[in-house]
Amino acid sequence: MEKLNLSTDCKRQSVKGTPRLQHRKIGYNTRKRLSRGHNFMQVLIVDDSKIALISLKALLTENGYEVLTASHGKEGLEVLEQHPSCRAIISDWEMPEMNGIEFCRAVRGQDRTGYIYFLLLTSHNQADETVQGLSAGADDFITKPYNPAEVLARLRAGERILSLETRDVAIFALAKLAESRDNDTGAHLERVQYYCRALSQWMAAQEKFHGIIDNEYIGLMFQTSPLHDIGKVGIPDAILLKPGRLDPAEFDVMKSHTTIAAHTLDAALQKFPGVAFLKMAKDIAESHHEKIDGTGYPYGLKGEEIPLCGRILAVADVYDALVSKRVYKAALTHEATQAIIEEGCGKHFDPDVVAAFFAVADKFLDIRQRFTDGDA
């Protein structure tokens, strides 16, 4: 199949035996797939060339995709805001207003639940430019002049990668199953996810955490934070569901939920070594009740002995517990909770995470309102 030059694509559509006929053939195969119930994702094309937009839109529409378009990155962000179900982007590199690299960084910095597969359409093929694109968050590249079959193949590859989000669904479902034993926690898991994301995003912008907290780290925090209390599946109902405060012996049993989770997730790591989300899930579940001054549990770790993800989770978890109503306590106000977290700075909580908390306190309020239980 010949490669198409974007500048002449529309003219070639009318030439006998050119990609238009090939598009029709692909479209026929698509119709067969649609008849079997295959659902295609929504794709955003961003390019300042009208010819390129028309050409790519025709190709993707013919093959069953729902296509959105924008002429530059800023407009692309507006389209994404209006269409949160969009799952893939094909963006030109060179554009006015906001180029493809800037647009990709902006997309990756958004507070989104689902992942967006990002393809850069470019004539850039130098190694350093490839690194620049990948560092901005691009998943793959399509080189001009593009081959229609290659475009479709790369989108299919994106669909396969996006299907991995079923893993995230499974993780969250498992966490909710464990939490369902205690119907007093409401939307706790959802709130903690977004609290952790807000904290991590702010910290990622600080020089101290460059090279430590990046987009991948933030994504892992969001995915695995719901598993922080998964070990409670091993706590007897008489203790887990007790309508009041626990006595010292009962509290010792409750504290074991950290090690129960760690042992379970470690067994998974032994079978699947090197899986990053399992490692972070274990660290979070095991360490989120440790305290900076060494008075926490289960091991009495101090300072940076505590994994960073556990230190971040600790602030998110305690904040949500304090502002939420329970059978044994009333909900505290946001202001009262801020005072408690400030008092615990350097004792219970990592000062860097506390600084992040105060920097994004307004986001915590918004998240609390979005996922309210009606109990605060």
C-alpha cells in the first residue's frame, strides 16, 4: 500500500486504484466487525492542516471510529473537556497556539479517570526528538507521509493497551469487595484515590521530587491506593464491625491488616516479580500506618525508611477518616482537620506531604464534595 502525503491526500482520493478504494475495503471489514458487536473507541484528531484533518477523519470514520477534531492543542483540550469518553488522540507535532508536545504534556497533567492513548503525527524521526515525545507522554509515533494501514494498526495496538485498564477495574473491585464488609466507609476509596493524585501531582512539580515522582508514579498511586486496607479481609467481624472504639487487644488484631495485606501481595510478587503496581500496592498497604517519628505500626519505621507512597497515603487516609462521620465519632470540619494534620507534621506526617496538603487543600474540599457520603 502506498504512503500518502498529507498535502496531496484529498486529490488522490479521486484517482482510480488509490487509497480511497483501499479505505472502502477496510470499511467493509469494519462493517463485518460491527455486525459482531465490536465497539470502536472515540478518537480526537488535532492538526492545523484542514487537509490532514479531512483525510484522517475520513479514514477513521470509514473504519468505524467516532472522530472528533481540533485545529491546535488548546482547542483539543476544550474538546476533551466536552467529550470525557475520548480514549485516543492523533496529534500533529507542529501546530500554532499549542504544539503536539505541549498538548501531550497538558493531557497527561489532566485529572482524568481513564487513560488516553496518544499518537504523535510527525516528520520528526531523530532519536532525541523521539525521546522528547516519549518524555512528554506520547505512546507512539506515526511518521509523515503516513500509511493508512499503519495508522489503523497503531490504533488497534492502542485499543489493546487500553484494554489493560480492566486490570485497574479488577483492582478497584477487589478493594471494594474488602471494603463492603464495613458499610460505614462510603466512598472512602474513591476519595483517597483522588487525594493521593492531588498530593502526588503537586509534589512532582517540586525540585526535590524530580526523577522520583513522575506521571507513571502518579498513575500507580491512583491505581493502587484503593488496596491500602485490603488486609482487613482477614480481620474478624467482631473486631472490624465493632460499633465503638477497640480495646488494646482488639487494636493489636486490627493492626495486623497491614501485614496480612503485605504477605498476600508479596506472594503475588513472588509469582510475578517486577510488576510495579504490585510492589507499590504492597508498600502502601504495609506502611500507611507508620509515622515519621517511629511510633507507628507495624514495624515502627522512621522518616524515609517509610516508602514515599505510604507517607502520601497516610495524609490522604487520615484526612478522610477525620472529616467523615462514623458510628463512634462525629465528622470534623475541614479546618479542624487541617489543624490536626499541621500538628502532626514531623511527628505523624512527612513535612513534604503536609506542605503538599496545604497547597492543594481546596482540591481536597472539591473531592470531598464530589464523592460525598452525606456524612460530613
